[in-house]
Amino acid sequence: MHTRFSAWTWVWVLAVALLWCRGGHAAEPNDQAALQGLHEAKIAFDITEGDGKALLAKLAVIDETRQSLIQQGVTPHFVLAFRSGATFFVQTDMEKIKPEHREYAPKIVAKLQELSTAVGIDGLEQCSEAMRLTHVTAEHIVPEVKVVGNGWISLMAYQARGYAYIQP
């Protein structure tokens, strides 16, 4: 009796054989092509997130990015600029934070404290214009965060000095 394999069977057999020859997995992803020739990475993050859970996640990814650059031999220079809804999470007046987001406030402050002393963090900044619009006062801003006059001017100045602008 003659057995005939379908085209899909041959594709499957070939795929398994290729995986077996490569050791069963693809190469680990890396950023070496993009980072080729770079010794430092200057980034100004424009952070406006007003959702506590989402803001905490974004801060974690920014920190992972910082650590990844270091591991790949590139010195990070990060500035985290807070505006808009993020303003509520860099201050200590819990009444200013929506009840459904309050559980994230201490975690965000702890992450900011950690980041403020981390290698590669050039600064944490809060826009005073955003403070005025959200009725947040300077005495409630956490000490790790510096209040600047206008966050847009600050971001423009960092860009003029070679910082890439990223709005996570």
C-alpha cells in the first residue's frame, strides 16, 4: 500500500526539523543593531498617565529599559517629567487621588524613591503649570521630584540638548 503525505504534513516535518537543527528555540531578542555605536542614551519621558495602575506599570517598564541599556553596555540618562493626571501621584495629599487609584499611590511613591537614586536617572520633574491646573501644592510634592516652572519648556530644553522625547 502506498502512503501519500499531504503538503501540510511536509511543511510540519520541515518546521520540526529546522527547530531541531537550531536547538529548538529562536535566538534571544536584543537591541544590538539599534544600539550599535552608542555609548549613552538620553531620554526625556513625558509622563501624563492619570491611572494609578497604568502609571505604576509604565514606571516599571521605564526602569526595565534603564536596566536593559546598562546590561547592553549603554549608559542611560533619563529624565522623567510629570504633567497632567500623573501630577496626582507625585504628591502626598490622598484626597486629590480618586479612591479607586489610592492603593497605587504608595507603590508609585516607593518606585519614585527607588528611581531617584538609580544609576542613569538624571531627574524627576513635576510641571508647576500642571500643579496649578490640578490644585496640587508644592508642599505635597514628594521630595524626590523637583518642581519646574513649565514642563513643556523643560521637555523642549532637554530635546535641544539631545534627549529623545518619549511619551509612554
